[in-house]
Amino acid sequence: MWLGRRQTGASGLRQPAFVGCLFICSFLWLTPAAAANIVELENDAGPSTTTSAGEVNTVVMESHGAPHSVGGRNLVRQGLESRRLTLFSAGDKAIGAGGGLLAALGAVGSLLTFLYGSPKQALKRLRLRVKKHVPWSWRRFMAKLPEIDEESFSDFPEVWPRSRRRFMVMLLPRVSAKLAAFLKLKPSVRKHGIAIKAFKIDPNRNPSSILNEVNAHMNMAPKSPFILPVLGAYRGKSGKAVYMIMPRLRADMHKALKVAKRSANIKLALAEMVYALKRMHDFGFVHRDIKLLNYFVNFQGHVVLADFEGAWDKTLWLHLDDDYVIYTEGFLAPEIDLGQKNDWVKFSEKTDLYALGICFKHVLAAVGSETPDADKLRVLVNMMTKRNPEDRYTVQQVMKSPYFKEINFALLEEQKQGVPFPGDFESSTKFA
């Protein structure tokens, strides 16, 4: 995966943006003449809204990166620029406070467009915080996490394996009574063990890059049997890591297909993959990193979606330099152009569907001639991976496709359609 740069450029202005807008409104309302001067400056130069494309991937920590929507964003921003200049011109010609108000509105619109892409996008970001999907302060979010003393539990290794990644996952089939009591684990969870995902704390990096996945699991992922739940998140007393606790699973889909493809109900497994993504989209978010390695099989034999590091509001655009941008090579939809100069990009439900289509294609390759209704699945994959997103299938169209004709998604939602991965296989890996 590739991870784009975050928290640079104008990011420091984004948190207090609304306070700044209020200040500008007050200033311009009181001094209409100042508004006229600003109009002249804006008409001469205009706000700088484009960042250097060469800086987008200068910080690479894993294989992650960034997406895009070609053309549409520029048109929106040009339209906003036109309206902004109209407001300034009206303010310049008007008399008294009325002109100052128009100029102030234009200035606010200009600032919000520069910081967030548009005033509407700014309000959507505010809504995310008001609804507690995103914290107002990442440092405060970290400070509020309960503390765990790793050294007091034998379950934690004295030394984690060396890794260049920002995180490490440890799978614990057996949890000590002391840790189980501290985490308040239910017997059904303790029976199969837990997974501990440790995120390294780096004082030189913005806390959002450490806590984004923790927050997404807690506040963006819907409650569903097809979505991996989080059991808790803790600050290590050592100050070296943040720990996210999850139920241990049998294996990821890639390994499960290798081990149990002959006993698996492939069509039902694919249907559960679709339905898990549908639940995510219905909750208002896109995953942004759909791949077989992010689908898992639980101990009941059902498919669950996990790894919400890239989760984001499906209606919001992202800034390449300032926002958390993530994807995996080979799963990126063709409308996403990493080389374009526009610094605003957007993941959509259709980009997730494209990545899911690539997953289905990999399943076809892994299962081979034993794939049920392989021809129908190939047709479905073709419709899910159309180059033009307008021609690409939606989740509903995928569910209603001939390939899934035998699947009753109402029963599937209640996990009464059957079990896609029967048996007792499980991965023996300790660190992932």
C-alpha cells in the first residue's frame, strides 16, 4: 500500500478556520473600505489553491497513496471563484455596511474554498466533528484513551519484532486471566483469543496518522456481524504505542481461499463481501482500501470487513497534502489520476466497487475451474471494473446480478443463508 503526505501546507489553518472567518466578517463589516482594497488584491492575484504535485508522495511509510476525480473538482472550484469575485464586486460598488457585508461573505467563501474546497465541504467536515465521527482534537482524543501498563501483563512481548511499518499486529489465542479481566472480555471472545494492533507513537508525527484507524473503528464503522468490532483502545504507559484490541479471527480471505477453497461456499463468501461493503456505505462512509487482505473469516465461518484506516465520509473531498489519503496499488479505480495537478481528490462508492471487482477477479484466479458459475462471475467482474464510473455497477446492481440470483440477502443479513467457510482451520501466525 501507499500512504500519502498528511498534515502539511495549510493544515494548521483548518482547525480554527471558522474562527478566522468570523474575524474577517467582523473586520470587513466595520471597514467597507478595507473590503474594496481586498477586491483589488484578489482580482490581481487570486488565492493560491494548488500545491506542488511533486510533494504528494515524498513521505512513503508503506505502499499507500492518493486518488482523484478528473476534471469535476476544477469546475466546482472555478464556479466558486466566479461567485466569490461577483460578491466582492458587489461589495465594492455598494454603499456603507451592506457592501462590507457582501465583501465579508465573499472573503469567507474564498477562505473556506481555499481551506476545504468549498463552503459546503467545510460544513460537512464540521458535521463530522459535531456527530463525533472525527475528534475536534487528535491530541485530546489520545489523551482521553484509557492507559494500560504493558509491563504488568505477560501477554505483551518484552520486545516487539522489528518492523518498518507504523504498526504491528499480535494474535493471542490464549489470553491471561489478568488481561481478560482488565479488558472485560466476554467468555465467547476469550474462547478464541484477541488481536492486539500496536501503533507506534512518534512525537514528530501528527497524532491523526497514528489514531485514524482507531477512531474509524470506534466512530465510523457500523455495528454489524459483517464488520470487525473493536473491543477497546488504550495508551501504553510506556508512551511507545497505542493499542487497539479486536477479536482474533481465523485468517484473512487470501489465506482462507488457499486453505479451504474446496470446502468453501465461494458464492456465499463473495455475497458476504458485498454485503459488508454495503453496510459501510449505508452508514455514510467509504472504506478506500478494499482488498482480500482486508476481508477476514471469523470463527463462525463468516466474512467480516476490517482495517478501516482509510475510512472517510463518502461525500467529502480530500486534500492530497493535508488529509489522510490511502489506497493499494492494483486496486485503484482508473478515474483516480495520481499525476494530475488538482490537489483535491475524492473516493466514492464506485471506487470501492472497482476494488471489490478486482477482489472477485483474484478469487476467480485462486479458485480456478472450481468457481461456481464462473462465466456469470466474469460478467459481473467486468461490470464492476468498468473504466467509466458512470457505467460501473452500484452495490445494489451487484446484489441483483444474475450471479447472486440464488442468494437471499435478507436471510444473509441475519446469517441464515449458510456458512461460507465451514471447518476449523485457523492461521497459526503470531505476528502479522
